[in-house]
Amino acid sequence: MARRYDSRTTIFSPEGRLYQVEYAMAAIDHAGACVGILAKDGVVLAAEKKSTSKLLENTVSSEKMYKIDDHLACVVAGITADANIIINYARLSSQRHLYQYQEPIPVEQLVAQVCDLKQGYTQYGGLRPFGTSFLYAGWDVQYGFQLYHSDPSGNYGGWKATAIGANNQAAQSILRTDYKAEINVEDALKLAAKVISKSMDSVTLTSEKLEFAYLHRTEKGTIVLKVLDSATLDQLLKDNAEPANDTM
């Protein structure tokens, strides 16, 4: 039945489903795991890198983490080429708002604008949905630190902690159990390390396979995105590694 109605995004099935949109959302489940945790003093983002070949040249740019503005960052799960279009649109929208109103764009307003673009690609013929999901971390004067998730359909929502990508159900189960409302950034980093280690298929975790970052406010009041370097990330993973069970 599905094959008769999945050739275009504009065709509803008799059950009221848009199969191409559902396929795009299913593609996210094959991407690297991403975790976002909202703390009382910041937002933590963690992601699994899929491209870990030693032959790849190290670049300044990140594979999964992207800075949109001084007060906004995101992590991506899905098709990177699609994500680049969305990120460039988000950066342009943020700078237009700053130029017009002389103040940073509110976090939810930017997320809504991006999701309006994504929703348009599910409604018009000749287009396909963007095959990528985002976790947005941001801060504004109205609501402080915020964490949002958006999917290829154009839906978005605010979260205290969530996960996308491979094994996201297992990751969200751990978050529901271990997340606390008064968690700080330091503890959120430890929780993110635990969640990402449980959701990844790899046995040994190193900084080559992961990216960690957190958005926080400095003593001077500026919002800064801090990306953990390899040494710091390796130490974090080492400190939070579960001890091996001794066997006789």
C-alpha cells in the first residue's frame, strides 16, 4: 500500500500519512547519536562522529557542532549537506534580526523560522524534505538557557534533555532516569558522557569518535560556546568510564 503513495511528499495515503516525510525521519535513526542536556547554568551538547578515518585531514570546522550566533549553537544528525543549507539560513536570519533590531534574535523565534522553511519542503511538489534533525542550544534575555529539537517535518519542541540519532530510545530512557532539574553543566557533561557511551555501539570511546560542547555564561555576562579539546574530552570519558567487572 505504501508504494502507491510514497512517490511524492504532496500525496496523503488513505491513513493520512506522508510517507516521504516519515522516510526522512527514519533516516535520522541511522545517523550518529546526539544528546542535548539543559542545565541551570548552561546547555550541554554531545555527538558521535561517523567519519573517524585516520586518513582524514583535521580541520578547524566541526562535523556535528555548529555555531549559529554568539548565543546560539546546534548539533546535527542526518545528511550533512542538507544541514549546511539549514545552518546557513539560520545564520543569515540571525544576522538580519541583529541588523534590523540591534539585539540578538530570541532562540525560539529563530527555531520557528527554520522550521517554517523545513515545513515548506514537505508541502510543495518537486521538493523533498531535509534529511536532518537538529538540537539547538541557546540563551536569550526572556527565557535564559533553552534546548530545542526539530525534525524533517518542521515540528519543534523545547526539552530539558533529549537524544536523536542511532539508539535514541535507549539514550532517552537513561535521561528520563538520571536527569535532575537542578543539574549544572559539570554534572550534565558527565551525564552526557554516560548516555553517549550507552547508546554507541563502540566498546572503547575516545575523543576521535565524539564531540562535546557546552553553552554557558561567563562572569562578564557574555554567552560562550566552549568546545572540549581532545585532552579534556579523553579525561572526561576516563573519569566516567564504568569499571570492568572482575572475573575469577
